[in-house]
Amino acid sequence: MLHLSDDIHNESAAWQKAGVTLPTYDIEAMRQATKHSPTWVHFGAGNLFRAVHAPIAQNLLESGATDRGILVAESFDPAIVDQAYTPFEDRYLQVILKADGSMKTTLVASVAGTYPLGEDPKPLHDLRLVFRNPSLQMVTTTITEKGYALVDSQGQPLPWIAPEFEGGPDKAKSAIAVITALLLERFQAGALPLALVSTDNFSRNGERFGQAVRQMADEWIGRGLAEKGFGDYLRDKNKITFPLTMIDRITPNPDKEVGRRLKALGIADAEPFRTRGGTAMAPYANTEETWYWVVEDDFPAGRPPLEKAGVYMADKDTVNAADQMKVTTCLNPLHTALAVFGMLLGYPTMSKTIADPDLKALVTRLGYVEGLPVVEDPGIFSPKEFLRQVIEIRVPNPGLPDTPERICADTSQKIPVRYGITISKYIRAKDLDTADLEAIPLIIAAWLRLLIGSDGNGTDDAGRPVKLSPDPRLEELQRILVDIPLNGSAKKETLATTIKSILADTSIFGTNLNATPLADKIETFLTAMCRGNGAVASTLHKAASAW
């Protein structure tokens, strides 16, 4: 059996027989060069990093465009490093799951060093030295959107952030606090330049990143825990930048079936597991073939030649247009629609959802008919072709073990962008009318129908309880919806009164839907969906047939 910690080149014939592409660069020389002159640090050692960032670094090494690898730090769950990197010599298998059912497997060895930022102070000490090195050019992140939050809706520091505000760099534990502390090191080393690049999947991510770092720094400066000049440094665009990005690659948690297929090829390191911190990891990362990364080209310290590995380097307006295209029209809204109905109708995977003709009709209308009229073309790729790939190739890929439950997480936080922006564009447009929207109100109604239940359980179309995905508004929304009957006795007028406060919530929808024709449509669809078992499927079918 083959092990990732083996001398892979002595076993190259066996790896080749197993269908695994091995790196051809000198791994040890790469690690030494990176240690001496690091250029790229990434925060967030999870599966998206393994699907996008580390393979890009590997592609640059393979082509000879660089001799340096990538360093990765993990603050949220340091056990990822201890359990998913260290035992395997910081190597892993990237498994691309193709639509025809085949796999393309590559051994990725571009990770030149790891930093588990937990109780042991040494990794953070070593990372401080990296940030003091003039060779460092960029820091990328995948810390999830929640990782950028410092205060609550009342402006009060979150419980785990308050000690960092008060204690300064020495108390830094969260990703934002650690990064800010490391930037303080870089400032003290001569105000060296650096680009900090959020690659988390939300709009205007770079702006949010910059705001969070500067807010953390200002709290320290205000308490005398950092010099005033540090704040000036973070606001000097010739020194520190926070480029905008759009990133896209469907990357489900490691799938057991992929592990079984790898074991059948003679690879021993192929067992998914949960880390001590609860993160789903494996010695491999499974992902789709298609990917996009668009980056605002604003790097004051220079950068690796990312475009040579397929990254789109662009100006801010182009990145914004690409991001808006993806998250408001061509991918994310379709994903949420399929996931919500997938949970209602009992589909185990996303590929099963879009195999339903009615659901395919739903997302086809959502994307082409309701979404594309308000999309700004980014110019670097076609929104219509992007949408076609999503509907015809990417989501239907049976090899991707993605689930409705994963996509449904935090839906209340996603709706403002995935549907609210399109709704607001229809309201503002002179030649468009919200009364013409059909797919969006159907999806909102289905989401509300799914939430009817209690104690974190919704109700599917067969009347069975279904465990709902985590959502910060879940308990509140379920309290409002809990008394809606699902036996057909719900009256539209009563239901409209029940959900009026939800539809008025601009934090969810971006506008008061009660002031639009969408409210009546949502109430009509939801009433129909509450007429007993099978009512969701019949309501969907009736709507899809009319399209």
C-alpha cells in the first residue's frame, strides 16, 4: 500500500500505476527556498485551500514560474494541522471528480510549512519571523465570512473578541487578531508593504477584511497597545492593500466513496475523519473540475505570477462584476434554491436535485429569465456560459458528493445577496417589474415551508421531521412559523398575517417585501405548500409546467 509520507519518487512507478500524478519539482529545495524567502502565506488550512490555493502554488512550481511554495496557518481548528498535515509530510491528494464519473488525482506537495496557532507559542513566534521578512508579498485567507465579524448588531464586541480588544496583540487568538498582530510585526520591521487577499465567498470581501483589521488595530491604538503610526500604515495604500476577489470551486467535505476508490487503487492514506475541533478532513480533498479565481491586481510588494496558473488578474470593477454575477445570479442563488427544495423533497445530493425536471426548470428560469436581465457582464467570461456550465455540467456532476444540508447552512444570511440584490434591481429598473418574478417568491416560500417545525427540526414534504442546517436566525424564525398547519387548513389571510413580520425584515430580503407584489405571491405559494403531504412537489410542478 502507498503512503503519502513515503519517499514518493522511489515509489513513482506504483503511484503512476495508481493513476496519481506526482510533483516533478524538488520538494526539499522548494521548502528551503520558501523558508529563506517566503512570498505567500495562507490562513485557513481546510478543504477550499486544498482545492484552490495549494494547487495553484503547485502549478507555478511545476511550470518553473516560482521556486517557492505556500505557507499555511490555522487558528480556528489547529488540530487540522496536527491530524491532516503533519502525519502526511504536509502532502495530500487532490481528487478532481469529473462529470463522466472518472477521477483525476494529483499528489500536492506545495505546502512548504504549517503553523497550528493553538496553545503552543512556537508556531506563532515562527510566523512573526515570516511577517518580518521583506520577501513576503501576499497573505490569502479562507476563514469564512463569520471570521471577519468583531462586534454584534449593537456594536458590542463579540464575547471571544472582547479579550483581544482589551489585551492587544499578546491576546490574539482569532484569525483577524492574529493577522493584525502579525501586521504590527511587519510595521515594526520597517513598515514593509503587503497585500492581504480575502478569498472567502462573499461580496466585497477585501473591503470587509480591511475594515476588520483596521478596527482591531484602532482598538489597540486607543488603549495604548500599539503605536498611532500603525493605524496610518494600515491606511497607506502604497503599503497595505486589501484586493477584492471572486473565488468559485464547489468543494464538498471529503467523501467516503472517494476514499474507497483510492484504497482500491492501493493508496493507504484514504480515510476521512473529523479533527478534534470537528472539521471534516481527509488525506485527500475532492472537488470539481471547473474553477474561477478573479483578483484585483493591487499588490504593493509584488506577487507570484498567478495568471500563469489560470487566475484572472483584473481591476476592481471587473472583480465586482464577476462577483455579483456569481453570487447574485449565476451560481449561489441556484444552489440555495436546489438545496431548500432538496431538503423538502428528500434528495441526498445536489446532483439528485437538479436531475428533477421541475427543479431544473426552476433554476433555468431563475438564472436565465429572472437573473440575467440585471447582470453586469464582467467581460472576462460570459455570464450566460457560466450559467450554462452550472446548470448543465457542474451541479449535475454525480461524482460531487455535495449535499443540500451543506448549502442550506446560514440561509437567512445568504438571502440578502442571493435574492435581495436582484429584487432591489427590479424595483429600481424602469423596464423591469417585480410582478414578473416567479421563481424567487417560490423559493422564498419553500424556505419558509421548510422551517415550519420546532427545536431545530423542519418538516419535509412527506410530513417527516428533518434536521435543519445551522442558521443564526433559525430559532427566531421557527417561533414565528410554528403554528402554521400543514394539513391543508391554513388560510391565506391568516398565513399572511403570520409571516408579515418576516417579509418586512430588510436584514433578510434587503427590502420590505410587503410593499411589493412578491408578498402576495409568497403567501399564495406557501399556502399551497401547506396543503398536506406532497403539496410542495405539486406546487413546484404546477409552477414549472407554466414556465
